[in-house]
Amino acid sequence: MAGKELGPGLETRRLILRTYTADDHDCVHRLASDPETFRFSHHGPLGPEESWAMLLRHVGHWSLRGWGVFGVEEKETKALVGQAGLNDFRRRLGPDFDGVPEITWSFESKVHGRGYATEAAQAALDWIERTHGAARTVCLIHQDNEASLRVADKLGYREFRRCDYRGYPAILFERLAKR
């Protein structure tokens, strides 16, 4: 059973962003178990049970907040190759970070280098600014994750603080909406 769509569908030149359904578990697990994709994450690659919990978190976020993470498909292949969107992870990093929509992106390593993260994240940011009036968004990136640091820069994020997050050196970024 696929379930109902909870959020909007978005399209870019090469991608379709849509909310997840239960039928997406295998694709989410393929992404979440890719060691290269989660090399800089505190949790590393996930097993099937943890992948299911990730999927449930993403679906539930749309119900509770009215915004969340999209599954990202290639238009050409219709393959689900990643995720991008906004979350409220409740990281307990302080009032300048917590409670602010946090952009996130993750893509299968086989599509790294194609610009999908920037394209999908920009679409999600445009959407939340337009529909929810988000004046500021944030992100957290491992200081050695050069690819994600480049994406954040292209999206207009600027560093505002550094911290240790779950045992790794992290950089906190913010982006002010273009008004």
C-alpha cells in the first residue's frame, strides 16, 4: 500500500521531488546503507530497520510540521536517487539553530557530482520560503565534507558557528531568505 501523499510535488529541470510512501522503503534503504553517502554522518550506513525508522521520520515530519524531506527522482530514469528538504531534528544546539528549518540532502554515491543536491535543495528552499515564509534556514555539516560545503556555499549559506556534534567537528550555517 503506497499511502497518501502528504506534501507537494516539485519539479526542476532534471528532478522530481515528492513525499515518501511506504513503497519507498527499499529505495530509502539503498540510499541509507550506502557507505559513501553517509561517510560524514554520526550514524554511518543504516540497516533495514534503521532505514525504515528514517522513512517513518520523514513521513511523520510532514504531518507534524507541514514541511519535510522529499524523495528525489531523476526525471529521465524515474529512479529514486536521493532526498532533500527541510527537517526539525531537535539537535539541542541552541536557539540560534533549533526550531529553525534545517536543510538536508543525501544522494546515492552513483549520482554524486551531477549537481542534484544543489538543484533539489534549491527547489525545497524556494518552496518553504514561498509557502511558509521561512526567513531563515540552517544546516549542519561535518567540517571535512567538502562536497556538502560546496553545495551549502552555492545555496548561499554562511557559517555562523562551529561545534562538536556527536563526536565530530561540525560547522553551523545559516541562509537568509531573499526578500
